[in-house]
Amino acid sequence: MNFVKVFKKFDYLGKALSYVINNSDSNLSPYHNLNHNIVVTTFSYYIGVIEKLTAKEMKELLVSAIFHDYNHTAGERKDDVNIKNAKKGVKEFVEENEIDVDLNVIYKILDATEFPHKIKEESLNTQQKIIRDADMCQLFESGRLQSNFLGLQEEAGISYRKHEAGEQDGRQKEEERHLHRLQLVLREGGEGDAHGEVRRDEDQGHAVEQRE
């Protein structure tokens, strides 16, 4: 699943990603980080295509998705605070960049991601159903299952076994490497899948940078 293709398809989405990279304080959080926002956005797009969203609906959905965990508190505060942070971030981005979307629609989409869920399943509209489903997809992200599980566990303050002191440092370094890969592939226009694998052409040859 190629996230680069999705982000390069829509000019507003590339701008939104750059804004999140440069302004969000949670890009390197254990789980609700930049990678999570990218994965959720990518899955939202592909599900939206299947659901035959209009261009307007797709734009509202994707802008919501890339900001849905903007400045996430990583378990330090309840999720209503995270939703407020996401709404504040997307409002600032939309207004600064004059993005033509209805913020009230985006706020409603973001409300559907609050956990525990306050909006019942039967009350969700199509966009809200899509982002809620996409929000779960990272748990099955190929190549990062252990990292995702441990990151979510860390944010929730749950421990099923004693971790060595260096394990959390190792996860943090992995997130830093992953962020570097994401920036690299977006900057150089290579190809990447939803779990951060980077491919790019060099000197008419094929170079592959895999997760270490």
C-alpha cells in the first residue's frame, strides 16, 4: 500500500503532512505518532475509494485523518484533550493555508475517533465509519507489529512483562529512523508503503532501504 502515491495525489494533503511534521509535538510518540497518522490517512483513502466518496468528502476525510492525532498526549491525558488538540491543529492549518474545507464537518469526523467511543456505531456517517475503521489498521501493520504493540502498551501504562531498560530507548530510536525514512521518500519522490519501507531509484539503478 503506497502512501507516497496517496500524499502526492492531493496537493492539500502534501501541505498538511508537511505542517504536521513541522508542528506536531507527538511525531515520535510510542504509538500515536507521525507513522500512525500516515497509516490512518492511507487506509482512509483506499476505503474512501471503495465507498465511492465524492472529491469533497474525500478531502474532508483525508485532512481529518492526517490531523486526527496531532499533538497527541500519548496517554498522559484523556482522549477528549487529544481531540481538542487535533481540532486546534487542523483549524490553524486550514486557516493559514486557505484550504477549502468545512471545519465543522472535519470536527465531526474527528469526534468519531475519540476513545472510548462516545458516538454509537449506528449514528456514524460514512466518513466517520471510515476513519474509525482506518484508525485500527495500524495494529495489523506489516513489519511493525511488535513496535506498535509495545508503543500502545507504553502509552496505556500497561506492562505484561518486565522490559529491559534499553528496550524503550530502542523503540524511540526506531521511530526516529522511521521518521527520517518518511521524510526521505517524500522529499526524493520514491515509493513507499504504509509501514514506512522506502524504495528509490539512484543512478538508474534500484536502491532499497529496509527497516533495520
